[in-house]
Amino acid sequence: MRKSYPELFNDLSRLYLIRDILIAKLADGIEITLTEAERMVDDMIDNPELLDLMKLFDEFFYITSWYPERIVRSYRYRLELFVNKTIGLAEYGILLSLTKSELEQKLIDIKDRLLKNKQIFPELKRLIPLFLKQFKKRKEEHGYYE
Amino acid sequence: MSKEIQNYIDTSTIIDAIDPGSRFHTAVISALRQIVGSFAFSEYMEIELKGVLRKSRFNRRKDILLRNYANLKQRFNTTWIPNNRDVITLHNQSRRLERLVRRLCGGVRIRFPDIVHIGICGLKNIENIISEDWHIHGRNRHGDPFIVIVREVISQNIRNVNNPIRAYMCRLGRPIRTV
């Protein structure tokens, strides 16, 4: 059955957050670097269109500030905003506590679910920046969201 | 036998400690060396740190910085706090407490991850929290420390906790006790 745009947007957000947590859990800094972990997870997704959509979410999170404490505060603010408006804090909490294999399984399930609606990816690509723009209620002050 | 003092390090201090390009790098490392006791690193903080490294100006140097972080973890005597059920319950409840904490802090925008970081110290009985972020080591206009307010709110709403009792910052080259 074809899903609605908000449902697909939520699934994409879920996939994005799982990707993020999985990269963080795979990378240990010595044996597996963050770049390698990113490549491993992207290989699991293995769909250029989906990866393109993921990059649109990256733009929402990218922080331009120079100071570490401001970067951390902006990141906390944007993550809170994103999680609250999409999957909710409770589900994000569950994702944080899952093991690597459970996250991998979840990632593959959601990816398969999304690929069933592959035909509306171009439309989603147009809509995602609009959805994300609505999240930003307040303007950035002093270079960071506070 | 005296109990060993434990210290929890927040993400902003970790970034200063692992980034050689930061003007506070040497000072923070020097201050961390002077701190007595062991350090506690949490999985919650680590996931946040890796997110920050990937989504900011650190992106180009993320692998080097993460290696520095791994070396830092090995160099200091550290204990590991995983994202277990207690931490996740705290994470879920913190959002509900955010508004109350903000009101008690006089409108200061304390975010729920701040509450989680302070709460982790409470759950694991960690006495000291080290953070360069004013929203953690600061005080409201009445002089009440934020960590005390958050501790009280967590004690009344989730679980009785006695810690953290002290907050430090490290950017001046020695651990400065702010609370």
C-alpha cells in the first residue's frame, strides 16, 4: 500500500537516526574510523537515491559555529527539535539502547519498507527541505540556536 | 577505606581535550591531569560526541579527533557507563522535566540532554561533573547552581539521587570549582 508523505518522511527520519547511531556504535576511533563506519552503513543502505535523501537531513544538522560549547548546544537543540517532530523521544531512547545487530536489522527493515515507495522519492527530495524549514521556528541568533 | 572520587566529563570539555587546534587544548589537558580520582565516560556522551564531530567544522578531521578521544580514554583511568535501562528512562523522562527545570533556573534554556548528563552522574553516584558549558556549571540569578536544581527535580520526579555535588571547568589550566 502506498504511504502518505508524512509517513514516509517519518520513516526516512527513522532511517537517518538509526544510521547516525549505528555509525557512532561501529566507530571506535582505532580499528574503525568514523569514515569507515559511514561507508559500512552506506553499503548496508546501498541505494543512491536513499543516500541522497539522507544528505538533505545532514544539511539541517550542519553547524557552522566555531566554539565547541556552542556547537554542542546547537547540536543538542537541533537533535531535540528533529526527534520531537519526527519519531518522538521514547522511540529515540529505544534506538539508543539497541545493539549493533539489532540496529542493522532495523535499518534493513526500514530501508525495504521505503524502497516499496521508490516512485515518490523525487517528490520527497523536493519536500524534505520544506519540512525541515518548518522545524526552524526561531532564527539563529549569535550563530547558534539558543 | 576511602571511596575513590569519580569525575564525569561533558562533551564540550572532551572536544577541547581532543582538538589540538583549540586554544584551550593544552590548558584543558593540563587541568584534567590535575584532577584527582577516576573518570567516567558514558555511551550517551560518546554518541553525542560522534554526532558533533560528523556535523560541524570538525567533519574534515573527525577521524583524527576520534582517535585522540580513544587515546584519551585509554590514558586516563576510565569507567564506562552504557545506555542501560536507567539511562534510557532518564532520557525519556527528562523531556517532561525540562519545563520545570527551566522555570526553577529562571528561564535559562536548559535542554533535556543537559538534564540527562547531570542525571547520569546522579544514577552512578559520580560526585564531580566537568563541563565548559555554562548551562551545566552555572548558577541562576539567585545564586542556585543548575546542577543542584536538576538533582532536586530528578530526585522528586524520577529517582532519589545525591550527586553530582560539585561542578568544575578546566579552560584556565587548572580545575576551577564553580559549585
